[in-house]
Amino acid sequence: MVPPNQLCLVLVIFLSIFSLSSLPRSVIIPKANVSLLIPSSQLVENLCNGKAVENRKFCLKALSTPKIIAAMDTTQLGTLIMKLGATNAKAMLNVYNEIIKKRGSPQALKALNCCVEAYKYAILSFEMVSSELVEDPQTANYDVAVIGPEIANCEKELINAKVQAPRLLAGNRFMKYYVSMGYEITSTLELENPNEY
């Protein structure tokens, strides 16, 4: 259990980082008050302890809503994770579109447009994976895995164009966490149903 003062410090840091952003905090950062009150389910614990999950604490917080904790099986949990990933990708896409409206250098505009395309791809992939979870976890696993390189390319373009936007880099980092959670859940589904595919 995390000591209350450390948890408060983490919450203050997160809120400070995003207080100036136009992002709805509940979309990108899991609601802290929910994660403090509701214990995670065994499904969530198992997922967040998986090898592919990049940030266990983020995973536990992101998956601490009552609806997610109530997930009855891996497929249902996977569907909820994909919806969460798509929702966060849409929020980030909106941020990129807002920033593009402001004036910037041609290099910055090129990098931002690259990120817009990466997030459009992420949204489509997360939505597609939701429908593939039951019928073809192997394809779902691949489709969620290929989101990662798109986001990494966006990040590289931002750095190369010297775009100074910590909230964009934080949003990209969080998206990578959602991808790792999606990869872990689709890998689990593949293992649970080895003879079916």
C-alpha cells in the first residue's frame, strides 16, 4: 500500500502537469479518487503484472473504474481496455488538432500532422481490435502491437522538429502504456484459446 503522503505527491504532480492543458483529465489520467476507493480485481491484477505492461501503477489506476473491475472474463476486460485506448487516442487527437490551428514552423506543422495520422490510426486500430478479440485474438494482438511504432514515430517527429510540448510527450507516453496493456490482454487471450485459432 502506498503511503498517503506519497500518493498525494503523485496526484499533485499529475494535476500540475495537466492543469494548463485543454485535455479532460479524467480521459488521460485515471480518476484518482476512484482508484483509492475500489480494489482491483484479480483479472486486472494479473494483467497489470504481465510482462508486456510497461507501467504497472498506471495500469492499476487506469483499470480501477467500477465497470472495469466488474469485468467477468479476459475478453470483456480486453474490450474495455480497447475502448479506453480509443477514448484516450481521440482526446489526444483533439489536442493535436487544436495545436495545429496555432501558428508554427513548417517542421513543427509536419511533425504535428504526422502525429494526427498516428492517432487516427490508433483510434481505428483500438476500435478494430475490440471486434477481433472474440473471433481472432492473434490478429487482435498484431493490430494492437502496430499502434506502438506509429506513436513512437510521432514522438520522434516532435523531437526532431523541436516541438516543446510536455503534454504531447506525456500523452504519447500514456498511449504507449495503453498499447502495452492491449498487447498483454490479447496475448493472454491467445494463450487461453490455443486450439481455436
